[in-house]
Amino acid sequence: MAGDAGQGSDRASSPGNRIRPANRRVAQWARDYVRLPGIPDEYIGQDGAPRAVWTRFFDAFAALTPGDIERRFGAADRHLREAGVTYRAPGENSERIWPLSHLPLLIDEADWQQLIAGIVQRAQLLELVMSDLYGEGRLIAEGAIPAAAIAGSAEYLRSVCGIKPPGGRYLNLYAADVGRGPDGRWWVLGDRTQAPSGAGYALENRLVLSRAFTTLYKSMNVERVAPFFEAFRDSLRASADRDEPRIGLLTPGAFSETYFEHATLARYLGFLLVEGDDLAVSGDRIHIRTVAGLKRLDVLLRRVDSNSLDPLELDASSQLGVPGLIDVLRKNGVVVANMPGSGVMEARALLGFLPSLSRRFFGEDLKMPHIATWWCGQKAAREEVLSRLDEVAIEGAYGRGVPGFAGIGPVLASELSRSERERLKTAINDRGIDYVGQELVRLSTTPVWDNGRITPRPFVLRVFAAATPGGWTIMPGGFCRIAEQLDARAVSMGDGARAADVWVVSDKAVSAATLLPAGDTVRIRRIAGWVPSRAADNLFWLGRYLERAEATLRLLRALGTQRDPGKGAPTLLHSVERIQRLLVTWGAASQVTRTQPAKIAAEALQSEDKFGSALSLVRAAQRTATSLRERLSPDAWQVITEMTERLAQEVDDDDGVVSAAELTLQELASFAGLAQENMNRAAGWRFLEMGRRAERAINTVRFARQFAYEEAGGEDLDILLTLVDCQITYRSRYLVGPLLPPVRDLVVLDPYNPRSVAFQVSALNEHISSLPTLKEGGLIERPHRLAVSLQAMLTTAEAAALDTKTLFALEQDLLNLADAIGSHYFPHGPNASRPEKLTGLA
């Protein structure tokens, strides 16, 4: 950068440049809250006075009381936590709650127009360069770009050379990281062309902050972001070769650092969220594996790096991509946004050549320059960097880190030991193509709310551009990352970093925008659609995990209510041992004990080591639900999150275990109610229900085997009725205490009892018969055949004949049915490539 962006901080912190608010209210605000060693750069204009946009903001903000401010901030934080807005820092496995700054970054119209002009020109330039690099290759042939600068990048994919991108574009979505310089202009810090992230988080930031400060948001005339997403969605639709294309968003999976964003974008844009295993090549097309067979996919918005997209032609070890995808691209069979190989334009090695390329293509300089960069693959540039080693930052020419040095940030020679400095110089001399030197940059600062005060923090703004038939459309705002250290030179979402909403403020009122089309332009449709096999698999297991957790919690509640230390009656001890034995069999507890039942209960409730404990099962459900974020409502996700948090809290005694179990059972009932009342009766709902019904039937048979055995007494039968919520029903039907035949009939055979085995099998039959037939010939398929057989057996069985051996056989049949559903509708490996159902003529 032609100067140090940090000079803005030095200027603002001098005594002569203190904020001079435009009115008394803001002056009072400044006296009460702004007690800084320096004033945020963004607050001060080039004339030394506060920018008008910030004056407007703090004029309205100062009208809020401290209590009101904290209440609104708390509401924003609560929404992030309850909605499960998360991310993973680079190199971490656990998720973090999204760290949203409570104050937005404000940009006025004049600044924004400067940004738009620079971003549009830069996006056009990069598209033209990519078209040449993967096409005619004139830039390299004529010496405009050294061949080594391209060949050194792992993102330059020779497999893609000569392929004309389906849809006509290499870049459908572009982003630039920018910062403000000391002269008030914006400078590009880096280009994002691979699969730019952050747009989904920008959307979530806007949602949270606009709700927390609704009146302030409206009064500031903030430009809406919905038109940008609408234009982007429509451009992807237009790129396909049929009128109503099917669009998928390809994600690496739930362990991606930004998986929440992928789910958010898929839900907001109406795309299918898919993983590589969900897709298959058939003929010259890409298809989605669904529970109804293969369905054609027209457009793929990818969030997987290029090298991982096709193990046949790119990285053979990748399990994230689709074998044969590159060949489908050659045959114009699918639109991939962005085109594989587009990551080559992110190489810092190319930055030094962009100014001359701009003059070559446009006959003008870059409207928004980038920081001064020297690629060490050229002798003159290498010598320049080595001669000024203490004045520049050394970066990798192609990757996130510097080759030979730990970390992902720049290396400063002035901060290295003598031996490390010499090692760096030797590395640059020996293999200069891997290194660039960049002018040192200290980012300008924006106001941040910190412990009740406003403080300056460095920031990077990521601005997004979408390619549309009418040209490039820029998101009004973007994704702002804020560092915790004042001398930050780069910002990533790691320790101490936070994000901020970005408000582009207009002088006039803005119209409300939405992605919802006008009513008279929509063709009414009533279609359920078919769920991808992986999503159906996850829904099925989500239902099973939740039912398993419920069964464990019911056992724990029964165990807690059976304790009677004073009497210690043999029948009571026998029943307690049976409950414990079942918990041990299910992997929830270690061993049966008469002396420490409270320890067994606590272990079965919240042991992290036991796979069958309630906590482990709810966490398994939460992990599964994470892969379904685009399909679950915020309320459903909140219930799952609350269950996990509740079971993770330490309990001190038996009463605490029983209380936690009862409260969690109530939350499980809430989730079941949400699924029953709010989910569309499509295939996804059916698989969730099938998982619940199959697991409940299995658990109920196990309860019956354990407590309705041939010699079972009243105590055991009473426990069984409690476990399956049938106490009231039994007492209303029979005027005697629990007896074996009527209890067995009610629990196993009664089709009117919603918790009986027969009821679950009947529901499974209904769901399976509503799903598509995957085989030709008209023969009943295995899951349906097993379900029909089970229902027939339960319909004709008599309670007196239900001995332990029969119940065990019934349990095995139910387990076989659950396995048959999985192998039939969620196939993996070679069996996953199923043709769509064919219809013949009569």
C-alpha cells in the first residue's frame, strides 16, 4: 500500500483531532463513553471531523439508556446461541458461537460508490484473465504473465484447460478483502475466487443486528442485501439449460469450518445442500441420489476446493468430490460455480501483474489498487525484497502460509532471530517463486463496543460481487472481520476475532426488499419433492437417537422413583437391579450395584464415555441434526441445543438426576410436537417418523422382555406400564392390579395404544407404502415385505402366547426391518448408483 494504513490511527489519536460531535447529545456520548488512547479511523474523515454517517448513528444510539443497550446486546447474543450460529476456527474440531460485534461498520454512499467501481472492474479483469489462462493462453505466450507464476500454483488445473465453462462464466461469485488507507481510499488486500465464504454469515449478521436495533436500523436508511441474493440466485438459474433447474450447494460436510453458512445459504436461496456422496455421474449428467432414485442436477454452487472435486482427474485421495465431474464439464452437462481452477486467481504471485493487465484489457489503471507486491520469482523483484527485507512482509506466493515457517500469517524478518532471518533469505534466493514481498500494512480501525465503552479495532471488509446477465451486482455491505489487536496485519476468524454487520447508509429512504416473488408471478405448485438419500439417512437416525435418549431417560426416572433406602424390600431391589441391568446392556452404565444406585443413575444420565448415556445420545442427535441445519426450524434446533446443555450440567444427587431426566423428557416431547405439527408431510418427515417408530418399537419390546417375563410380579409390570406411559389406560380398562396377559396385550399388541409395538409397526407400514418403489416388476420390496409380515403377526397374535422367546424373536425382526430400511433407501458404495424408476406401457 502506498503508505501505512496505521497512520490514520496516529492522526486520530493526536490531541488536535479529537471528535467534534455535531450536536450536544453526541458530545455527551463522546464524553461518557469514548475514553480512548485513539479514535477509530472510520469515525474520522479526511478533514479531521467525524464522518456524517457515524454522527447520525451515534446521535440515535446515544438516546438509548445503558440498560437498554445491554438488553439489546443480550438479545442478539441469545439469538446467536439459541439459533446455533457457529463456526470452526482453522485447525479446530469443536464449534464456537459466532462472535458478532454489537456495532455495525458504517459506509456512506460516496465511499460505497468508490468500492463498487473498483470491485466491478477487478471482477471483470479476473474473469478475462481466467478465460485466457484456461483458453488461448496469449497472456503467457506474449509475456504479460510469467509462465512460472501460474505453473507454481496448485490451483492451476491442467484438466480444465480447454473446457468452455457451462453457463459461460468462470467466476459466478467473486469477493475482495479490502481495507481503508491513510488517504481515505479503499485498497484490496486479497482476492477470493475459489469459493468465497462469508456471504451467509453476512446475512446472519444483518438478521441479528437489524432485530436488535430495529428502529435505529430503519432510521439509518440501510441498503438491503436481499436484492443481491435474488440476483445471484436468478443468475444461477439462468445459467442452466432448462427452465426450472435443480440447483445444489456442494459442501464438504458438517465438519467444515463454515458449515453453518452453507446451510444458511441453501435454506435462504432454496438450494439443495449436498455432499459429494450425494451425487453420481450417470451418462453426461450429474445426478442427486434421492430416496426416489437419481434426479438430475443442473447447477452446482461449490464450497469444496477445486482439487477435491473429482478424485478421478484431480486429487485421488479426495472423498469430498464426485468421480467423473470434470468429464461432465467437458460435455457441458452441469454448471459449476465457480468453475474448477478459479482458485489460481487468488495467488499473491499475480498481484504485481494486475495493474499492467488492467491497462492491457481496459486501457486504464486499477480503480482500486492493491497493496504493493513483489513476486520473488523475478530477479529484479527478488533483489528489491531482499534489499528491503525489514520493510516488507513475506507471504507465500500461493498458499495461506509462508513455506518453511509455521502459521498462516505473514513473516516479518525484523521479528526473526538472526538464524531464522538467514534461513528466510536463503529460501527466497533458492526458490523465489514460492514467496512474495508485500508492503507492511496496519489496518484502519472501526468502533467496537467493549465492556461498556467504544474502542478502536482493526478490520478487514470482504465485498461480494455476483455475475448476472446484466453485469456484476455488488452486495450492499459485506462481511467484516475485526481483530482484537490494534497492530493486526491480517484478520481471520480465530482467537480474539469477531465479525460485524456492514451498513451501507443512504441519504434517502430505501425500499424493503425480499426474496419472495410477487404473488402474480408465481405458478402455484403442490409438490412434496424427494429428499436426498443422505438427508433421509440423517433424519432416520435423528429419530432413532432421540428415541434411544427418551428410553434411557424413562429408565432413569423409573430408577429414581423406585429407591426406598429404609425398607430395602427384596421385590424392590429386584426391580432396581433389572432397570440397572437394562442400562448396562444399552451401554449407559458400567455395572449393576445395590450399594450405589445414585452413581449408576448419574453415569447413565451424563457420562461422556458411555455411548448409551442420555448425554451421549443427545449429542449424537445434535451431531446428526447439524447435517440437517437447512431442514430444521430454529425452534427445533433450539430444543436440541437446550437438551444438550441441560444434560451437560452437573447433578449432585438422585433428585437432580430425576429432575434433569423429567425436564429433558419434556423437551423431547416438544421436539416431537414440532415435528408433528410443523414439518411438511414430505419424505423427510416420513423418514424422521420411521426412525422414531422403529426405535420405539425395539425399545418397547426390550422393556416388555425385561419386565413382562413369565414370572413377573406386580412391581415389574407396574414399572413397564410407567415406562410406556400406559398407567392411566390400564387402570381405566381393568379394575385389578397389573396382570401379565392384559399388560402384554396393552404394551405389545394393542393397535390403539400410541406407544405399543403394534401401533409403531402399523405406522411404519403406512410410511413405507407411501415411499416410491425403486425396483421394476411390481413385486413388494423387502422393507415393505418385513413390515407387512410383522403387522400380520401382531394382528393375529394372542397375549397369552407372548412369552420371552417370542418377544426376543419380535425384537430381532424389528432390528432387521430397521436395517432393511437403511440398506434400501440409504445405499452406499456401488449400490448407491440406482437408476430412476422406469414406467412401461401396458
